Amino acid sequence: MNALWGYFWPSFAAGMAVGILAGAVAFRRPNKRVLSLAIGVFTTLLLAALWHGPLGGADRFARQVENGVRKTLVYYEMTQVSAHLHRSPLSRDVLLSGPADDFQRKGLVDYMNQIPGVRSTRWDSGEGGLPLIAEGLAVALLGFLFGLLLAYLVELRRRYNAQWNW
């Protein structure tokens, strides 16, 4: 299992489960639709944030990606080069530092970008990219919308079958 699957799948699944439940309530009770959808979105974001922080999803993700980065550096015998994920906030950008010529720098950037979970690689310590928690929240909201779609389809089927009461 790669790092992306291990980090984003629980957020997507939690969002989908909440979306199904919120959609089931919202589509059957039109007068409470806005409230149930708002509570569903809030719950989805809360579960994704809990997964990122206290439940350790971000730490597990960072550990897996940095392990892959270290293995790549050892494989290419570049042990004097150090690499880590950008922190504060955690993102999927790898920062490299250490002695290397221009050819090695370009090659290492290309190899690091192929590691699952890495969005980009660079040698300077500038600003990081999109924080990992923002990506996790977006994936959770996508799961919520997918759950709403499933709940809507179930409700359509229920309403269609309700007309056949012979």
C-alpha cells in the first residue's frame, strides 16, 4: 500500500459514510435539509482533521514517504544528501540539501518526484506547497459529495418504487 492510499482513503471513506447518512436524512425531510447537510459537512471536516492529527494519519504518511526518500538516496549512493518533507505545515514537497553537482541535482529531483506521495522536489528551503491537511479536507469533501450522490440515487429508487403499491 502506498502512502497516498493510506492517507487519503480513510478521509474519503469517512466523508462518504457521513454523506450517505446526511443525504438519507436530507432527502427524506426537506424541512431539515440545510441543517442536516451543514452538520454533515462539519462532521466530515472534523473527521478528516482528526485523522490528520490525533489519529496519526499525517505522521504515518510522513514516515512512509521519508522512508522511501531515504531508500532512494541509499540506492543511488547519495548518502551525503539529506531529504525531508516540508514541515510547518506538512506538505508533500521534498526538500533536498547537501553536496551534489548539477547533473546529480537534476537526477535526484526526477527520482524523488517518482516516489508515491511526493508532489514536488526542490533544493532550496522556500515556501512549501499546499498543506497536506488541506488536501485531506478536500478529499473528505469529495467523499461527502460521493456519499450524497449515493444517498440521492437510493432516494430516487425508493420514490420510484413507492408509486407501485398494488
